[in-house]
Amino acid sequence: MKTLNDYLAMPYTIEVIPDDEAWFVQIKELPGCMTEVDEWEEILPAIQDAKRLWIELALERGRTIPEAVGVPR
């Protein structure tokens, strides 16, 4: 069974979409794992926080957590 740290270490696909005066950021493999930031420099810390929260909640609720694309299962 994988731990939170195992999932956090996986190379998930981060999608960055410009949105007028902000940046919309999501992790492709984790449905609903997204955030929006005002500055480019905020993208990585913000999506890492969102990813951690998404995975923690999924683990607490016993939900299946998709692995990163290209990672052997």
C-alpha cells in the first residue's frame, strides 16, 4: 500500500492555463485537483499544496488514487 509520500513523489502532469490576469493550474491525473494563482512564481507551491490536500483526503476516505501517467503500476 502506497503512502502519502509515495504519491507526492510521483511525477504528476501539471497543466497551467493563463486566465486573464491569473493562472489556472491543475493536475491532470487527479480529478478536481486545481488552484488559481495571480503570480507565475506561486504556481508550484500552490499546486503542491492542492495535491497534498487532494491525496490526504482520498487516503482518509479510502478512495482510489490514480498514479502519474507513465508510472508502472
